[in-house]
Amino acid sequence: MGATHAACMAELGFEVLGLDVDQQKIDMLERGELPIHEPGLEEMLQRNLKSGRLRFTTSYEEAAKFGDVHFICVGTPQKKGEYAADVSYLDAVVESLAPHLDRECLVVGKSTVPVGTAERLADKLVRLAPAGMQVELAWNPEFLREGFAVKDTLQPDRIVLGVASERAEKVLRDVYTPLGDIPIVVTDFPTAELVKTAANAFLATKISFINAMAEVCEAAHADVKLLSLALSYDDRIGGRYLNPGLGFGGGCLPKDIRAFMARAGELGADQALTFLREVDAINMRRRARMVDLARGLVGESFANRTVAVLGAAFKPNSDDIRDSPALDVAVTIGQEGGMVTIYDPVALDNARRAHPGLGYATSALDAAQDADVVLLLTEWDEFVQLDPEALGSVVSTRNIVDGRNALDAETWRSAGWHYRALGRP
């Protein structure tokens, strides 16, 4: 989020200074290189470095002197052994930046946080900043999708401004004026914080709903793809995020719904969100069911079986492997004795560092060499476009499990493949 926001603000014509405490990341960014894969971002980064509108530093003192508006874009991961969010990185930024703020400025949080965080940080800013009450906080949650972060920053569907004063609202309206006529919702701090967590909870619920229907479809010998299609024509429901499959992962939805539940419990409203426990459980069951389908195709045991896994990232157009359903399935099969070989267009290096004991290939055909079963676990376009005859020429047995319901079942079956998918006959 931070690199994307910095480059996009420079693209809009602002003078931007990006800060990180990791010198290696700063060195990469200054060379015009990204530590992540995000389509379109590297070109924008290089363009704005060349123009002089964008540069980077590790100095909080330099950032304080430079900025009139300071956006905080750090992560809020799940605490180890708990559902709650770890907001220590936010506190570290405020505690490092505030002592250098000796003039009027606006500090803007963009991170996903437990409700109540903004008010606490606003008080801390005033206490620690030499400029005192001249330093204000606002909360401006991001709604970026990995793989579409540049588009979502420059063409957002809405902008939420959690502010405590007209001055803060005016500053942020001025910042976002170059985006054009975008709906702006002005709220208090708690509402702004809840907008992001509520949005993620709703999306997670919609995904898990259709995957729960997939469980029922399997039991009833029905087809969840056709069920989803029929539901999508209802304007009240719509088809977005109604794609049955392996479920969600990544660094946002899983940890955000868990943090939402934890915070609701702290507020005494835990019963309001108990349904999210089942949303989480449905999502995790999809991974186990995927392993079951694959095991069934190779004789009920992975021992001495060769398994090709297509996909390591949690979603296409990203190299993010955090809580990746694809890798989770691959690791589980490896633990059960399967000889797993993984291919992913951009996430291989990250996957190899995280799980060096698994096998890795440089193409889908290489991964599928002599495979007893092929698993499509991340719906990259190059996997969806695979030629079933070409893939069939290298495997040991034409078994495929489509974990994303991304392939045309009849095409693959006509080519002699035993095709299985979650929620389909």
C-alpha cells in the first residue's frame, strides 16, 4: 500500500517523500525496483523518480520537515496465537514521527485497524508532537485490491474521510481533488475504521456463502457453478465475489475478519459477529476438501504419487503468498507423502523461500511432468488457457482438480481428463 500510494500521489502532481525503516527496501525503491509484484506500479515509480517528484528516505526527521500531510501505510498483522490485530507498527510510526512535528500538519492513517485505534493515536500525537494541537489525525482507509492497486488508487469507487475538524476535511479534499468526481463520505473516526473492516467481513461472507453452497451441491450432486450463475442475475445479490472455489487468503481478509471478531468481543458485542467464525471455518474447509478430491484421484494415498500444483500466490496478478490456499494445499499434500512440484508465474521465489522442501518448476508443463494429478489452485490466465492435449502429453495420468472452477469441464473431459472441481458433479 505504501509504495503504491506514494507513486500515485506523485503521479497526481504532488511532491512526495516515502519513508521506510528498511534500508534495503529504500535502496530498491530509489533504483526504481519494487519489493512486490504489482502490475503497472514499477513503471509509475520509475517515471516519478525521474521527474523528481518522488524520492525516499529512512529519516523521520527529514520526513517531518518535508511533509504537510503524512500518510501512515503500515501493516496490522494478526498477533501470534490470537485473533487480535497487532497495531504496534502504527504506534512505532507515531512515536518516531511525532517528536519531530514542530509545525501544523495532518497525519493520516490508511491502515486497517480495530475500531478505537484512531482516537488513541490522535491523543498520542498531540502529547508527543512539539506543535501540540496543531498536529491533527485523520483516518482515510484504503480499499485496494492486490493486482489492481494502481487502478484502485487513481480510480477509487469511494473515498472515506474520518476527520475531527473542518480543516482536516479540507486538506484531504484538496489532496484528492485531482482524482475528479469521486464519491466522498465524511465520517467520525470510529465509522471510518469500521468501513474497511465491515467491507472485508461482507466480502469474506459472500465468498464463504457460495462455498458453503458448494458443500451442499456436492452432497446433492448439483452444480455450484450453475447455481452461482443463477444467483448472479438477481440484482440484490450480484455475481461479484460469488465464484465458488478454494476460498480466500492473503494478508487482508483472513486476519481482518479475525481482528474484527476480537475487537467486537472487547467491546461486548461479540454475539454480533459470531457468524464470522463460520465464515472462517467454511473457508478453511475448502482447503481440506481440495486435498480430499486430489487424494481420491490417486488411489486414496499420496505416498509415491507425483502432484503438480499450478499456483502459489493467493490470487492471480500478485506474488503475495501470505495465507495462500494454494500453498496450504501443497504443503499438506507434501506432508502426506506426495511428491509436489509447484509452478507460479511470479510467486515462485517467495514460495521457495517459505517452503524450500517442496519442488519447483519453471513452467506449467515442467511442473506436470509425469504427474499423477494436476491441481489448478491459482487462476492465472496462462493456466486457464492451457491446452489440455499439450498438458496431457506430459502427465502420467490425466487427472485434474480445478480448485478455482476456472476451466471448461467439458473441454477437459473431451480430451480424456478425469476432471473434478469443488462443488460440481
